[in-house]
Amino acid sequence: MNITEHITRERYEYRGGGCELDLTNYGYEDEFLSAFQNYLGGGLLGAVANDCTVANWRDDKKLVRLAKQLREHYWQQMQAFDCVDELAEMPQDRPVSAY
């Protein structure tokens, strides 16, 4: 199943953004998984991270696998929308948020 068919919201910009995946077709009725990236300031984006409406989702291998796919999709879209420059490349080692 292609995750892009079930993405309900997307926003890609120089100061971060995110996308949201409807998990209904994956067996989780009325639940959502998101990938997002925060702006840290000074032209730096934080790492791409995930959140989910399913409690303890990190213990579910299926959701962890979907989260990885959604992070990769988000990063590809950031590149496609030309929101990645030399300061935004490879942010995986950066914090998720400045707070």
C-alpha cells in the first residue's frame, strides 16, 4: 500500500512543516501518524520526527515502520519543494525542537 494515497494534510516550507497519514486503512480506525520538522532558528531545521494518536505507538512494529516511511516521504517532499539548502541538509543529528 502506498502511503501517499492516505496522506490527509501536508505543508512543506523553509521553516519546517509536516504531513499527516490517516491510519484507518492500516487497521487503526480514526488514528493518525505525522512526520514534522521544526525550525530551530538561524536558518536551521530540526530533525524530522514523528508523532501518532495511537498510545504507545513506538511499541508497535507496524507503526514504527510506517513512521520511517512517512519521515522519508516528508524529506523527499522537502527536497522536491526546494525547501532544503546547505543549512537544512542532513538534519538527523539535530534536536527535534529548540525548546
